[in-house]
Amino acid sequence: MFIIRPIAGKDLDGLMKLLEKSGHGLTSLPKDPEVLKKRIRISERSFLHREDGPGGEDYLFVMEELFTGKIVGVCAIISKIGGFQPYYFYRLEKTHHESKSVNVKNDITSLHFHPIHNGPAEICSLYLHPEFRNSQNGRFLSLSRFLFMAENRKYFEDQVIAEMRGMVNDSGHSPFWDAVGAHFFKFGFLEADLLSVKNKKFIDELMPKYPIIANLLPDDAQMVIGKVHPNTEPAKRILEQEGFKFSGLVGMFEPGPVLIAEVDNIRAINESIIGEIKEIADKNFKSEVFIISRTNGSFRAVLGGVIKLKSGGYKISGVTAAALKLRLGDKIRFVSFKPKIEKKKVKPIPKTKKIK
């Protein structure tokens, strides 16, 4: 059984071990103990001390194997990006050019320097250990964050983005970086990636502000614009099922797509239910699978069953209650693990007339 909870200082070693196989695409969680220690401290402060509204808090969560204590996944939410340190993207624009006199048509794609100074929220830093990757664990890790957002709605902006990992190979090579970034920053992709975590100011200082015509770039650089890394495809599909769409923005170093959604329109948020526990079953029971979190105390979430009682309130299993540290009378917030697929009504096939 797995539980998702806020990260704590004691998790540094477990987080470092988890990230050993993360490759070069997880920009926001570099394999640097000092950087990670600082981010954990920021996360702990974010959970404890908040303003009346979103102020750039950085909430970091871990997915823990409950009975072994092993950390197998990590994910995060930033309540608001921008502020004193803007976030930088490229905005894609496409224009159509046509000459009837010579019968030529062209579509031109341009990338425009796009700093964001004022929100939205961002979900980020999602990584699941390769040995634990399957459709259930990945979806649970990704969607559990939305129950936290639903429970703490006033602390988040009205829109949320997700910058998806772009096409970078296992050795850290990016064809887009070779064609663009390398000419302006004069150092390698991996170094730029690490520097951007610590301070993004150098991007504004060194990056030209005029548009880049993508059609003039080498073919391999053009091909990766707006594309996600193969390992990120499942995460992208999960978010699209929840209501996320392409925002028109891409990353600056490796131009993976940036997805966006209205927070209140995200399925896992607007379909989540709050209910009181009126029964805790001694044995497991058959039920639809839900993501379940507690509403009191520190955030904790698990996968489990929930049954609505005829007398009012809800029933959960003893295992779920123990994992979430809940008792009778406590409240839970829960949502269906997967979106419900509406079945289309199939029109009956008309009977054929017999040929006399």
C-alpha cells in the first residue's frame, strides 16, 4: 500500500536514492543534496506558514510504501509562479503566407520570448521510481495533488500549468539546445538546467528578446518543438483526461509543451466529495477505487474503497482508516480514480426485410 504525504527533512536520503535513476529531465529536482535540502525546507515552511492567498509556496509530496517506508515517488505544486523571479517560456505563433502569383503557400512558426511575472499555479517535479511504474501508481501520484488543491483552494491561483518534459536523451543531449540555447549561453544544457533551478536571472540577461523563426532551425531541432519525452506521454494523457490543454507555450531549453487548466474545471477537483466516516469495516469490501485524503491535520492520501451508507455518511476499510490516521466522525475528501467514460447509445440495427 502506498501513501502520499508532505515531504519532511528526514526524507532527504530517501529522495536522493529515488533520484539516482531520474536521468537528466527532472530539472526542478537535481541530484544535489544542498539544493534538495533547501527545497525541502521551503516546502516545510509552505505547509506551515501561508498568506491569505497564493504567495509562491512550494509544496513537495512523497509517495511512500507504507509498510517499508521506502520513498518511490515525488511530486509538487507551486501555488503561484513569477513574482520577484519570473518564469521564462517561448510562446509559439504560426502564420500563414501565400503568394497566388507564384502559387506558393508557407506556414511559418515563430518562438517569442515570454516571461511570466504573475501566476498561475504550477504542478511539477513528478517522478516515479522505474520499478513502481504502472498506470495505477502514476495516476495516483499525479492526481493526489488535486485533492490537496481542492482542500486548500484559496491558496492557489485560478489557473494551473504543467510544463512537460521535452525531448532530451539519457546523456542530456537536446537538439533544440544545440540549435538555439548553446549560441547565447555559451555553456552546456545540463549546466543551464541546474543554474535555472538556483536563479533564473541569467536567462533574461543573455537571451535575445526577438522572435526565433523555427523554420530556419535544423530539422531535428524543429521536430522536438512541443513534443514530450516518451516517458512523459502517460503523464500528459492523464492530465488531458483531467481537462488540461496545450497553452501555446513551450519550455525554453528543451521545448516540451506547457499544459494549462482552470483549477475549478479539473475533474479531480470539481468531482471530489467531502463526507463523514460513519463506519469502518473490519474486512475489505468490494467498491470502486477512489483517491481518498483526510481533511484534518497534515495531508495524507491513499487509494481505497468508499461506500455511501443509506443512513448517511460513508464506510471505509480499517486499512484505509489506519493509513490516513482517521476515526469515526472524521471527514474525508475523495474522488473516482479514473474519469467515468460516458457510453454512447448505439442505435439498433434495423431488421432487414426478407426477400420474397
